[in-house]
Amino acid sequence: MDWSDILKLALSVFLVLTGVALAYLFVRMAGVFQRLGVSVTRVTDEVVPILGKAQTTMDGVNQQMGHVDEIMLTAVHAAKGAEKTVVTVSSAATAPVRALSGFAAGLREGVATFRARRRADAMDRATSPAGHEPPYPGPPPRPPADSETTLS
């Protein structure tokens, strides 16, 4: 036996051991993949009903949100109606108050003017010669009708 036969024998033993090790590794990996498949099946079996329940819950929530939308629209319409009512009542109440306020202001101003003229008349009578009338209670005096002045 020479060295080439020994090397061939060592290489053969090495390759046989490598093949046995790879076979052992593949058997172990097959077990891991089998357990992984079982785990995925269990998770799928548990998650699918949960997702179904979640879908049912979301459908119920969406339905309730539709009801809330209807309620909110009703509330908005009611608020707009109340606003229109308030504006109508406010304008109906403020228009007569404004008119009455304007009338009261005009009356107050008229009374003040009347009093001021009476005081001025009294002052004019007190300071003017007897028989002289103040010019503003009546119409202004007219020029005599027999005057010969004409505008040409």
C-alpha cells in the first residue's frame, strides 16, 4: 500500500462521514420544517377566527358611525333652524325698537329745539323794543307789491 491508496482511503472515509453528517442535518431540518408547518397551521387556525371577529366588529363600528353621521346631520340642521329662528326673532324685535328709538330721538330733538326757540323768543322780547316781533316764528316778510323794481 502506498501513499496514494492511503489518501484515497482517507478521502473516502471523509466523504462517507460528510454524507452521514449531511443526512443527519437534513433529517433534523425536516423535523424543524415539520414543526414550523404545524406552528403555522395553529397560528392560521387561531388568527382566521380573530380576523373574522375583527371584521364583524369593524362592520358594527362602521354601521354605528353611519348612525352618528345621521345624528350629527340632524343636529346641524336643528342648529341652522334655531339660528334662522333667532335671526328672525331678533330682526322682528329690533326693527320696532329701532323705529321707536329713532322716534324718541326725533321727539327729544324737537322738544329741545322748541325750548331753545322759546328761550330765544323770550330773550328777543326782553331785549327788543315793544311791538317788534321776531322774524322766525312766521314766514319772512314780503316786499311791498307796489314796488316798481323789476329784474331785466
